[in-house]
Amino acid sequence: MSKPYELLKEHFGKLARLNHAVTFLQWDQLVMMPPGGNHSRSNSIAELSAMHHELLSSTYLAELLENCLQQECDDETRRSLFEMSRVHQQALCIPSDLVKAKSLAGSLCEHGWRKQRKDNDWDSFLLNFREVVNLSRQEAMARQSAASDRHKTPYDALLDLYCTGDSSELIEQIFVELKAELPGLVKQISESQTAETAVFHGPFSTSAQKKLNQKLMGYLGFNFNQGRLDESNHPFSTGDRGDHRITTRFRRSDFLDALQATAHETGHASYEAGLPSKWEGLPIGSSRNMCIHESQSLLFEKHLFLSKAFLSFFTKSIHEYLPQTSETSREHIWSACSQVRPSYIRVEADEVSYPLHVILRFEIESKLINGELEAADIPEAWDDSMTNYLGLSTKGNYTDGCLQDIHWTDGSFGYFPSYTLGAVNSAQLFAAIKRTHPNWNERLGQGDVTFVHDWLKDTIWSKASSMDSQEIIEQATGEGTNPAWFLAHLKERYINQE
């Protein structure tokens, strides 16, 4: 292997270590840090982010890449260089001062959002959010200008950061197909279901729920020697190889919400833990994109935990850790998990109506970044879409409307579509797993998910970023992302009751 390539690996190792530091500073900021520490923490994260950007966009790195790209090398090294060049070019688009300003604005906006959402205070949120939008538009225009042959609009350039390899045309096509069927499915299924019976008799202590959630993580294959579970306002998964952090949100009146969130985040952590160690610290060794990432979390949540077989198996653990549920049958617990009702909150939405929440956000944020909508106009646009898609008005209700998500606070525009592409991918992947393992239902009924881990490691996790996203899906399932598998899954689960 050439010396320039070894120097490249060393350079990207430095970048990975900086990213490691930022990751855990951000985790602490969201989970453990006292409120008074926000100002200095935000400045520290912004400073490290700027240092990372400077290293990634440096002339030194550009010269090393140019040298290596002119040399003969094997296919794996060639792909590694391609991914290095891709992230380098993405960094060149944005000046360091913009990276630092965006990081700082995002930290301030997110910190204020925590209280402003509780207080239903859109006006105060808007004071910080306008600057986030302004800086995100600058970033989008810079990225589009640098790759105008690939990005038709500024929003497309931000979308590429999260859905790399999945074109806006593909996303729009999938959303059109889903919008054609989902409103009718939501209506059909919700009208056919009886009202949910109040079968839970809390309160359920947070400590007991945490133990129950840890039990679930263990069954799903989580290694507690290399990770932990904590609480936060918004469930998330983060960390680095050997140290995977999951957070969930506990409600004393409902234990199922935390279990589903924990299963979801365990899927994210499992993907990261399963990435190849031989490419650690290199772009080729990173997760492919968020559309693949979300497919892993949703596969764990919707197709493993919420399968009738596994949930039936896990019910004995629910009864053990939450004795108040001992008289609650497996059927009642599954019924409570499978209710379909239009709702205000995306993270609490059922899997039939959930994509409509995502499509709403996709339509708003694309207009916002492309300059077709201003930040102050979001509440009205949100109310219009919620009324049209789900029959619910959010007029004046910002807490349950446009203030409910954390993603926009730091300028993560383009992220939301990955949730629904992830749902589509997860159904398609699980259908392939079932074809490969005809006894899947029996094994899940015994609490055995090892065959799922093995299949995912072989077909998804081991690929990391050595292939494009659609190539990964196609080699795993025989075709590119196809919404028909997701729609078939919904009909099988909620209409055929299988």
C-alpha cells in the first residue's frame, strides 16, 4: 500500500477522533449537562466542529487525494478513495466560519426549544430559528453551486447529506405512491378497529421500566459492555465503536412508548456496532446513509419487537418487571401496539399514518430552503397539511405542531425523508429475511433474533459505504427500493391480521 494512502488513513483517523469528541460532548449536552453549562459547551462544540472542517477541507488532504488517485490500486482502495474524495468535496463547499456559525446557532436554538416547546412559545423559538434557516440556506446554495450538475435546487443539496445515493426523483416517486394509498388505508383501518381498551393500570415506575427496556435490548442483541441506556426528551442513538449510547423517554402511564423507542434506537446502535472494523475511522467504513440507517431501526422496532411472535414471547418479561400488567393478555398488549389513529405527534404515530407526517415535513422544509416559504409562515402551512392529510388542526397548538421535532433546531433539513425511505426499505429487507428463513416466525416466538443479526451483518452492515445505497438494497433483496413491499406489509398486519 502506498505511503500517501497510509498518510490519508492517518489524516482521517484524526478526523474520526475529533468527531468522537464532538459526539460525546453533544450526548452529554442532551442527557446529563446542567442547563447553566450550555453556553460554554456550545462554544466548545462549535470550535471542534470548525477544526474538523478545516482538516477535512485542507490543501494537505487535497494533495494527498490527488496523488493517490493517480496511482494504480485495488478495487477496495479505489472505493475508499472515492468516499474520501466525496466527503472532502462536501467540506470544500462550506467555509469554516459558516460551519462554526451554524453549529453555534443550532446549539442555541435547540437549547431554547426545550423550554419553548413546553411553553407553546413559537414567537420566542422563531427568534433563534430564523438564523438557523438563514445559515442553512447559505449552506444549501453553496453546496448546490459546487455540484449544480447533480442538485437541481438548494434543498436537493442538503437532501444529499442524509439520503446520499437516493435521488430526489426516487423519493418524490415513492412519496407519490404512498400518498395515493395511505390516507385511504388510515381511514379503512382506523374505522375497522374498536376503540383501544384501557388495559394498563399504572403508574409504572421509571426504574422498573428502565430495567424492562434493558431486558428488551439484551434480547435484541445489544452489548451492555459497549453501551448504555439513558433518558432524554427525544429518544436517540449515538456513540462510536465500542461505546454506543441509547436514550429513550419514559411515561409513567404508558410503558409501550418507551419500549418501541428503545427497540428503534437499538436497531440504529446495532448497525453502527456491526460496521467492519477493518475500515474503522475511514469514510468507506461509515454507515451508508440515513435511509439505510432508518431501515435498521425500523426493522428492529416494527418487524422484530412488534411482530406478534416476538411480542408474545416478551410479554412474560413485561409481567415480570411491571406486575400491574399481570392480568393483561398478550393479545391486549399487541392490540394496544397496533392501533391506527390519526395523531398530532410524529414519534407517537402508528406506522400507517407515520409517513404522512414525514411527507408533510418534506414538503414544508423543501419550500423553506428553496425560498418559497418563510420561517414565520410554518405554523399556517403545518396546520393546512395536518388538516388535509390527517384531519387534525394545529392552529395555535405549536407544542403538538411545528415545535414537536428537534431536527430543524440545528438545521438538519433533508433528514426527514430518510424516515419513510427507511420504513419502505425495512419492509423490503424483512420480506427477504422471511424468504431466506422460512421458520422466522417460530424463532422470533422463542426470542431468537440471531438469524436476523447474521443476515443483516452479511447483506447490510458489512457493506458500510463500499456500495451505493440502491446497490446495497438490490443485492440484498433483488431490486431497488420499492414501496409495494411496505404497503403489502401494512395490509398484511392491519387488514389481514397476520
